Amino acid sequence: MTTQRRRSMDDLKKIRKRIRDLTQMTIANGCTEAEALAAAEKAMELMQRYCLNSEDLDRESANLGAYGKRRSVVDGLWQEVAKICRCQTYAVSNNGLRIVYYGHPADVAIAEYIHDILRVAIHRASADFRETPEYQKRRKRATRNAAMKAFQSAMCGRLQARLNKLWWNRHRATPDYAESIADENKHRNLLFSELSAKMKFVTPKSLKLPDRRFDGARYDGFRAGDRVSIEPGMTGSEKKLALTFG
């Protein structure tokens, strides 16, 4: 993504926030009738100028760096992050691979936090793995790359499973977990429909995984996924998680 485009996205976020702030300037919130009217007129002016509607104001997106510049086995993890944060996610390629989360501003903010924490965790664990006998015994670049691929695939698979368990536990804690899941699926389907109306998605081919010669690396990756401490924080609408490294 170019610097100019990233700046324009940041500007749009500021504009959305400005409009949301203006819509909160009501008589019920302590403003005078004249102040409320002026705020409403300014909000309408900004919405017309930037072609925004009320639905756009309740949506936000975060454009984040992927694990690497190209597709990798790590990328499947971001789908699970989006799921637990009630967002949708997709990848874009523009001067490197970028991961975009789309949804309610509060949900996107949490997804951005979890994404960055997990990406750092994988980078640290991968650096540690390069110092292990399982990696060092490989002499060729191709086999070392395959060992790293097996390690990261297993680590991310383990992290996905643990995030999915938290997702289930969150719904089971509600009075009617089936209805809770249905409501969330409806919300995420709506987000997907909104995105589909704006862009066309292409499903990439699956990445080929290393064979059984690299099961030792997979075992190390699975254990690394267990060492990332993922604990549920606030419950309810905030859905925060606390992540640390063991």
C-alpha cells in the first residue's frame, strides 16, 4: 500500500470519527437547540461531500501487515482472529501482502490488537526455532524453509484451535448459545455482503505443506502455540483478550 493511499485511509477514519462526534451533539446530550442543529447540518454536509451514509459510520477497517510480503501458512490464522472479533477479513496485495479487518469500530480495534500480538509471537517463536537442533540439522535452504513452514503451520493451527475454543466458550456462557451463534453469523454475513457489493473476492489455491519428514518441526510448532498465553479478559460486548508469551 502506498503512503498516499494509507494517508487517505487515515483521513477517512478521522472524517468518520468527526461525523460520529457531530451526531452525538444533541439536545439530549446537553447541547442547545442551535448547537444541535449546526452539528446536524455539518454532519450532513460531510456525509454528502465524502459520499458516506449512516451504515458507513458504523463500520471501520484496519489495514495491517501480514506475516510476510507474500502468502504464507500463517495467513489462515487471521480468519480466526476476525471470527472471534465479529469482523470479516481479507487480504490485499499492494507493495506486499496486507490483511484488512472490517466491521464495527470497537471490534476492529480488538482484532488489530490481537493481530499485532500474535504476529509478534510468531516472529519470536520462529527466531527461537532457528536455533534448535531440529532446524539446524537441515543443511539445505530448501529443507530449512520446509522445516520453518511445518513449524509455523503447526503453531498457527494450535493458535486457531485455542481461539476457536474461546469463541465457543463465549457463546456457551450466554442464556441461549444457539441464538447467540446465529446472531453473530448473521452479523458477519451482513459484513461480507457489504464487502461483496464493493469488491470481487478470489479464493487462492491452498499452499502445499511439507511431508512427514518434518513432523519434528510440527511438534515444536504445536508446543510453541501452547506457550502463547491466551486468556479471556472482559466478557460481554467488549470481548477483550489478554495475550502474553510463555
